[in-house]
Amino acid sequence: MKITFVKSALVLLLLVLVSSTVSFSQQFKVLLFTKTDGFHHESIHEGVAAIRLLASRNNFTVDWHENATIFNDKALEKYAVVIFLNTTGNILNAEQKAAFEKFIKAGKGYVGIHSASDTEYDWVWYTKMVGMMFKIHPQQQTAYLKIEDSNFPGMERFPKKLLWTDEWYDFGERKADDLHFLISVDESTYAPYAKWGEKESKGMGSFHPISWYHNYDGGRAFYTALGHIPLTFSDQIFQDHLYGGIYWAATGKGL
């Protein structure tokens, strides 16, 4: 009788341990990367806090790194998606770039936020993954966003038209032909003119994209140009937008 009781207690303990392990398992693991080689955005820390909040709310794990040595085959294999949060300049060496390319080709995901498009201009593979690269911007202004496609995770709260204040990036030529555009900004609702020395722009014209996604080289890539102003990261609509991109890039689900 005593032996039977002990066995039953051990079985019950095992079931509790298994149940606890299952209940605390995470959906996926994310690498959040914020290295800069040039301009350093004030909003980086607010962005890190927001993504950690999203991880807690949506049951995934996030590791924050600014040291590029994390970009190696062994370290990257545990992640489903890599987020470039307001990165700038040349931030990876040749070996690290090769590891990241291998990561995407293995079916993994990339999320680029704001100045991720102001990163690694000479790395052709990366520019094609981002889709369009930053060129110039005017002063921060309020403008109307237009939703181009609501059929994407995290777009549910966006109205068709939304007043928003941010730093409106002009982009250079498209680096990829298969971009699916989610959000654009109406240039008629702000002053798009910008001049930096010899570099000058009057805007992108009738269609000025702000966010998009596409399948890329075996994996998935999502980009949003929103995210310059620190308090943007506490906005529920923007948090939904970010998580939708992270979720899709990590899993390929939701369309």
C-alpha cells in the first residue's frame, strides 16, 4: 500500500512538472538587434521595451543584442526571426553577413524597423531583403496614413485613414519587385520637400509606401518605416503592427 502511494505521488508530480513545462513553453524565439554605426535613435530603448512587452503578452522569447558576434550559425539557429530595430550604417562583417544569409535561406524571418533601411547600403542581398532603402527625409510632421492592404497580421486596428506624426522617409528605387505594400503616407497632407547639401527631394509622388512585406530567398521579410518618435512605441496600433510583422516573419502564418 505504501509503495503504491509513493508511485502515485511520483506520477502526480511528473504530471505537474510536464504540465508546467508545456504551459510555460514559448511560441518562438526572437533576436532583437540594435547596433548602430552612425546616427543613434533615441527611440531604441522605447522600442526594446515595447518588443519585450509584446513578447510577454504574446508568449514568445526575445533576446536583445548590440554585439554583432551573435551573428554566427550556432547562435542564430535557435531563433525564428531577427529584428533590426533602428540599426544604422555598416554593422556586420563578411562572416556575420554569411551567417545571416544562411539563416534566411533556412526559412527564417527578418523584421526591419525605421532606420533598418538606413543600414548596409553596399550589401546587395540585404537591400533586396529590405526592399527599398532610405534616401532622405523632411522635418518631422503630422500626415495622413493610408492603409493599402488590411489582409495582414496586426493590421486589424488600423482605420482606412489615420493621422500620424513621424519622420517620413523618402526611399530610393525598389530593390525587389514582389513587395506587398501595407501602408502609405499621403504627401498632400504634409510638406515633403527636403534638401541635405546637394541631395534634394520633393517627395515620392502619388504613391509613397511606408510598410511592406515579401517572401525572400527562402525566408520572409517585413519592414515598417514608422518608429522614429519614442512614444510611438507605446501606441497600441503600432504595437499591433509590429507584432503582426514579427508573427508573420517568424511563422509565415496569418495571411
